[in-house]
Amino acid sequence: MGDFEAAFKLQKFDLNQIAQKPGIRLDVIKLSDFKLLETQNIQDLVKAMPQMLTKTLGEMPPIQELVGQVLPPGWLPNQTLGELLEKNPQVQFTQLGQIDLSKYRLTQIPGIETVPLEAFNNWQSTPINGVPGLARVPLSEFPNAPAPVGNMVALMDVPLQQIEQDRQKRVISGSQQEGFNVPCDKDCMHVELAQGGLQGALWIGKTQLVRGGFGSLGQLNNGKEPAGRHPFGNGFKVVVESVDEAKGTATLAMYFRICQRGMPDLGCSPYFLGPLPLMVVKEKQPIFVGNATIESTPQTIKPNETEQPATSQAAINPTQPTNLAQPTTEAVKGININQFFQAIEAVESTAGRLPGDGGAVGPIQCQSSCAAPLGRFGLRSDRTEVQAILNQTPGGREILSKIDNKETVTKEAVLAAFPLVEQRQIWESDIKKIIEQAEQNLSGTPLLERVGQIFFGGKAIPINAQISNIQGTTVQEYGRQIAEQYLKINLTGG
């Protein structure tokens, strides 16, 4: 399931929602069919379902048997799980896989059907067929269902095998890093398109490998992915997987990637996880290509938008003021994003760490490629969202080129190509993800502190960790400072 975390957000499902599909009955499903449960211990279940603490062991037969295996005779099944754990805390580390789960129905753990899959520990490792009914849910009903980007449809004229060489012109495939007009020198399996402005356009297949990914994860698969397109957005890449000239068909497949954003920001891998078959297209049948042009200028995809570049207002008029980032009034889990920004600004400014300059350029760091923190929020230049904006203007592409060559980038260039309003949009998106990743059962001040801790130390940082930075501020203390500043700003209506 973790392979599709960003693409489809399957983790947002609960079993009740999945069971809305015809032919799926929760009352006849065995606990053993829900493979996720085998590795859950009682502590994991309580974290996902706090209401279990108020139920008696007799109301939860599987838990009653599990407890009976680890406690000596004499314990009472009519006590609540909370009472039992208070007296016998060692029980919480007992895994459900220690009993025969096939003896029990799913509903014999009351309430389990209403818990989002992401609330369970290590849900990412669960196979799709390990969640009852999930494999039968159509793509169109996923929480993050694929949506068309653009509206361009062409006809598949003819599929051609790898013997085709030197396909240099009229190409509409590639990658987000190299653009979508990448020529092919050899092994150029492809489909040729017809109709309208795409007459004679070539969509090169998986035999061509192109540069993909960014950040630390961008080094996976040697930084390469099959050539293709993103007609359904960034969730997955559509690739011409194979062609059959005799039958006049081409098979399209989906390829996925792994991302780790936020703190720490490890970037995203190339789109190399696949293939997952999508469809078979025959000659003279329509094929959806999204937004496409036949030109030599690379195109990039801006997250959740189309591939068609849109010049920013600051790029049109570089002298325009850059303080146009309008504060959002949006709240996530009760946390106002703008007030949370002000709280971080107050804490960081006191510590002397916030750059305070929309044109700031941090030190260039190079491993397999070079990158530098840019702007008010220190957003790395190798992030997809940042590159999508910078590739929209010649000035932005020049910034990326200078960073690659370890050359000086000016403040004015950053302000012109990477407006503060767009910097802030990316930062706000990061904060929303951190809030959503915070502990599910927290609220109020504890939630504020935990979000501050994740912002400071990364999402894997333990709660109230005593790890400190070079200035001596611990993770726990930083979270407390954030919550304190937020509440102060909230009280004054900031």
C-alpha cells in the first residue's frame, strides 16, 4: 500500500467504505483476511482505536484469547481492557499474530471497520490483497482518484518496435526533469499519433530511459525512469510498455515513485515502480495525452496543475513587489496555517535562524547533482515543485543551471523567477502534511507541540525527544516554544 501513498491515498479508506462495493460483507470476513492485523500488538490497536480501553475483554473475544495466553490464571474477563493494562502493562506488547485469527470474524473487534487504514502501525507494508475488498475498488473511486490533466486526445496511428532508431523530432515524451520533448537515439519503441496538432507526434516507450527523481531518493534506480507522460498528474507516469505491430496495439502501463517530503526532505525517486497495466490501445483508437505540444522547449508539470507552463506575474514584471503571499485562513485539525507560520517565524527569528529574505540563496551542496536552499523558507532547488516554477522562465532555468555549475545566483534573479507567493504556497503545503502526519489522537496544545517537533526534527523524531541542535534547543523545547507562540498569536487574533 505504501507504494501508492501519494498517488492514490488508499490509506484514507476504512473497511466500511470498502465494503460499500457489491459483494463485500464485513460480517463474514475473517480477521486472518485482514493481513495488517498479524503484526499489530495491543498497544497499536489501542492507538488506532482508543475506544477499546472502555470495552471488556468479553466484548472482544480475540483480545480475550490473546490476553489469556500471556497472563497467569485468575484474571477477570469482565474488566475493561484499560483496567487490565493498568495492572498488567506488559500485555500491550503482545501481537495478534500469536493466536489463530481465522477463528474470528472481523466484527469481533468492535469498531475496527471504521478505522482509517493509516491509523494502523506499518500500514505501508501491507499488500493490496491483504485488505479485504480493496483490490476490487475501481481507480475512479480511490480517495485520490486519477484526474485528467488537460483535454488533448489524439488517435494512435501506428505502433512501432525497437528497430526504429534516431527519433529526434516531434517527440512528446520524456520526464519532469528533462522535459517532454526528449529525442531518442536508439531502441526507440514508440507509437505514432495522428489528428490535429499532434499529427505525426511520437510517444517513445519504456526502451528509452530518461533522468528522473530528485533529492536523496532521486539516486534510486541510478536516477533513471522510462520515458512517458503524466496525463493524469504526478501520482503516476504513463508509459508505452509494449507494442504489437502485427495486431496494431500498444499497451500502456503506470509507473510509480517513492517520496519522502517535509522534514527531513529526501525528495522523490524516479518513476520506476511498475509496471501496472493501464489499458491496451488499438490503431485508430483515441489515446489521451493530456496537454502536449511538439516543440523543443522542455515542459514541466506543476503539482496538481496542468503541464502547460503559466508565466508568473513576478516573472512578467521583475520589479513588482514580492510581498504578495496572501495569508491563508485555512485550518487543519484546528491549527490555523497562517498563525502557525507566525509562531514559527517568532521562534526562528528569536533564534536568528530564519533567512527573512525572499531572494536568499543558501550554500550549494553537490552529490549526484547540485542543489541549494532558495528564498524565504529555504526550499531546495531540486524539489519538483521548485523546479516546476523555475522552469517556467528563462531566468529560472538559468538559476538551475548556475546551481549545477556552482555559480553565484543573485537575490534579484531568485525574486524574479521564484516569487514569494509561490514560495509560501509550497511551505504551507509542507506544514499541512506535517499536521496531517502528527499523532491521530492529539489535539490542542499537545498537537501544536508535536507538529512543532516534527517541523524541527523530522516526522520520524520520537515524541518529546531530548535531541538538540548546535544551539542547545531540544526537540521537546522547540515544540513547547511553537505552541506557546501560537497560543499567544491566537489570543491576539494575529
